[in-house]
Amino acid sequence: MSGVRLIHIGYGNIVSAEKVVAIVNPDSAPIKRMVQEARDSGYLIDATCGRRTRAVIITDSNHIILAAIQPETVGNRFGGFHRNADEEAGD
């Protein structure tokens, strides 16, 4: 049996790491449009449990997953996210 990596995205919700294409901040207009289009077409998965959306996870099947934890936190759970000094200076 092959090992499927599962990533906890908050409040008991889990996603397959192999299916994730991107983890982005929900505040930009293009991401908001993408979320609305996914909602309209039935490809939106709301995993926020009623909380504020802090990360938008895009999958290889064009599903959009809303998470209530920061994109950095989700990235850290993948084990490969590290912010560089230039990014931190801009925050």
C-alpha cells in the first residue's frame, strides 16, 4: 500500500498533499473571483467551519478549498515552506 500524505488544514479537516497545486491568500480580487466561480460551478469546498477564510487551497482537479488557517501554516504542514528575508521585509 502506497503512503498517501494527508495534511491537516484545521478544525478536523484533511486534504491529500498530492492533490494540492497552490495555497494562496484570499484577499486579492483574482482569488475572490476564482472562489466565486468555484462556488457557482459546485467546485468549492468550505472547510472553515464558519470561521473567516484565511487560506485558499487550489487542487489539481480545479476544486477550491477554503481553510480558516493562514497559508503559511498550511505550507509549514507540508514540511517545505520557508519565508525568505525579502518576503518578511514586505509584511
